[in-house]
Amino acid sequence: MMKSMTVSATPPASMAPALLLSMPQLDDPNFRHTVVLLCQHTSDGAWGLVLNRPTGTRAAQVVRLDPPIASDNGLELWVGGPVEPERGCLLLGEDPHDVEAVQICHGIYISGSASLLRQLLEHDRPKRTRLLMGYAGWGPGQLDAELLESAWLITQVELDLIFDVPAADMWETALRRLGAEPGTLQMSPGVH
């Protein structure tokens, strides 16, 4: 007798928050050797922030606030992803208290507050602060399919990796912390 199979309408369990590490063979220039903070993952899609793409441009040179920024403390712009690159968000390693912010996980907050941006540009800013432009986005099922194709490795969020490891070393450092040798990784079907 054949058993009937029931297809579950339950959405996949969220993997967020987590870090996504691109596999070496992922050739998309937006994601080659990237570390992405996965902020949300639902049946409707997913979004996150690329963490290791500094631009070398000082935020005070390009941010336009009214009235203009009074000083420049060196806060740098980072590429957060290819979606809506004109839209910025602040990634913070401390609760910004009294400012609208969303806690992604312990020690990670994001905010789109213009008043907080002004404060962080004009005054001493906490060391664990980034201004990211754009984000990484996936449609319904897209990230799940990429995970099944082995385009990404998944690991836990580590604050020191995000804020203390130099951007040029972050991807390789994250892979090595997983016990992986970057040069030997190969894409194969299955979620890692």
C-alpha cells in the first residue's frame, strides 16, 4: 500500500540572523567573496547587508543634509548591496538609545534615522558604526534555491568578525573559522 504524501504549506524556518559567506565560485560581482548579514528570511523573500565592501569615500563628502554637515569625523561609506544603492542605513554595534533602530541580534542594530546620521557624522562616533548604501535582496524562494545550489555557506553572527576584522580579510577569516580552506571549497547540491 502506498502512503500519501502531504505537502506542507509551512514556510521554511528563518535562518536570520546569520552570516552568509559566498562560495568562491560565485561569480556575481556584487557578491564575490562577500560576507552578508542576513537580517530577514521569510517565505516572502530575504534581505541582508554586505559587510565587507568599503568604498574609500568619506560619508561627509556625499551625504546631503539640511542644514549641511558642520564637520567630518571620517565615517566611511560602505556598499550594503546592489538593491536601492541610493538608500542608506546605519549598522551599529551598540543600542543607539532614544533613536529609532531595529535590533537584528545581540549587539547589532540598524537605523535609517537622519538625526542619528547627523550625530554620527558631526561628533565622535562609536567604533562599531557603519553607513551602508543599498542592500542585498532575494525574492520568494530565491535565497533558498541559492542555498540548495551551494552558492552560500551559513554561519552564526560574530560581532568581532563584523566590526574588528579588516574588510579585505573578513571573507577568508569567516571561512577559516568554519574550518574551511577557501581554495578547496566546491559548490555541490545541498544546504551548508
